[in-house]
Amino acid sequence: MKFKGRDIISIKDFTRAEIDYILEIAQAMEALAKTGSNMLRGKILATLFFEASTRTRLSFESAMHKLGGSTIGFAEAKITSVKKGENLADTIRVVENYADVIALRHPLEGSARLAAEFAQIPIINGGSGAEEHPTQALLDLYTILKEMGRIDGLNIALVGDLRYGRTVHSLSYALSLYNVKLYLVSPELLRMRREVLDTIKEKIRVVQKAAIEEVLPKIDVLYVTRIQKERFADMAEYAKVKGAYRIGLDLLENAKKDLVIMHPLPRVDEIADEVDETPHAKYFQQVWNGVVMRMALLALILGATE
């Protein structure tokens, strides 16, 4: 399998065999994440984040440093030449002279694909509008595999904002490569995007529901997302769905004992704080897994491992 020099734009660009291999490399990175390595010494990662981020940007930077590389970049567009009117294509063509790989987050859908067309170095999509977030999907798969010991044969529920949540779009595409049953739980207004639904329904069993209580006793993994206020053009529409779901201890009384609860974070009020102390809560472990997974991806596309 060839990963060196490859862009990571959409999870749809990968086969199951390639994803399984990435998961294997991530597992091998666990030890290096604790001890450090020099396998990317002399390499530079540029993090270009035109949209707010905590976990994605910091985990990319942490992953690069743990592998002996270095980072440059910015966390808000207003301090860059974009404020002067520079377009994305020109920004990419400038920054590629300073770095060996670029991690890009941008509010516009299609931005990562556009950047890859102009760049001579690999582009990693760190989130493109409400479209996709492929590295999050990979770390989510890795978390499921670590916690459950498998992905095939599981019943998995995605809950919350399935319309604007780019994490659930990428994760749905990824899960459609496995033998799973997928429950999509959301208000009518936030149903899964049609193009995603049409693609995954051809490959796996998909059930759409509005009430989480209907599916909770059946599922092995509960993937919760926040209602993304910033994606709504009409605040009246947001008000209709705000707080639609809340995962508390009372709700979990009907869950399987080994249920795994995940969340891409940040959370607002959709998971009660007291759930953090239960063995179900795995969302903070996801953060660590994000570092490990991004170490694997950087090592692969920069040719430090095969």
C-alpha cells in the first residue's frame, strides 16, 4: 500500500484494507507516543486553521513533536494575509515552501480538495465546513477497536447533529466498510445528509430514529455530538433543536453494561458531567487516541514508516 506523499481529504478515498493498515500502524505508535521518536526529525508540519480548533490542531502539533518534527502555522485567519485579501490557493502555494505537509481546517466545504489541487506537498483535511473530518473518523475507529476489540458485528448509534456534524459524515462513510448496524438518531431538522445516507445504505443496515430510548438497549457504541449552533443560518431553527438529547445516568440504566460512549468534543450539555465517572465514558480517551492516530498518519505520508 502506498501512503507516502498522499493527501488525506476524504475517508471515501480509502479502502477497508488501507484503513485496517492505518489502525495497525496507530497501535504500533502507542509506545512511541509515550517515549518519543526522531523518525520525522527535520520535517515540518504547517497547521493552517481558518476555523476554531483545540483538539485537532494541538493533537497534530503534539503528534509531530512526538515524532521529532517541528510545526509552524496559525490558529485564526485574521492574523494572516487572508485579512489582506489573499485567497486559499495562494496561501497554500506560499506555505508549501516552508513545510513538508499541511494540516488544513477551513469553514468552506471543498476547501481541502481545492488546496490539494494546488499543493505540491500532502494536504491533510482537519475539517472542511460541515462536510468531512477524515482524521477524526480514523481516531474514532481506533477508539472503537481498542475499547470493543472489534468493529465488525457491532451496533452503533450516532446521535445529535447529523446534518451539520462533519465528524459523523466521515465516520458513517468509514463504518460502511465494516459489518455493522448503524442507528442514526436525530431531530427531523438534523437528519443525516442525503448524499451520505444514500451512500452508506447501499453497504450496511441503517435505521433512522428520533428517540434515543428506542435504540439504547440494543447498541454497543453511542457516539454523541453537540448541536452545532455556529452552522445555523437561522437561530429560530437552532432554538427548535437545542438540547434535544441529554445523556444522563438515568438514561444509562437501560444500556448494556459494556456500552462505550464517545464524543468528538467539545460538548455543551448533551452528556451530563456525572457520566464522566462511569466506565462507559471514553471521550477523553479519544483525545489521546487522536495523537496516536495522527502520529501514524504523519509517519505514513512522510515516508517514515511503511
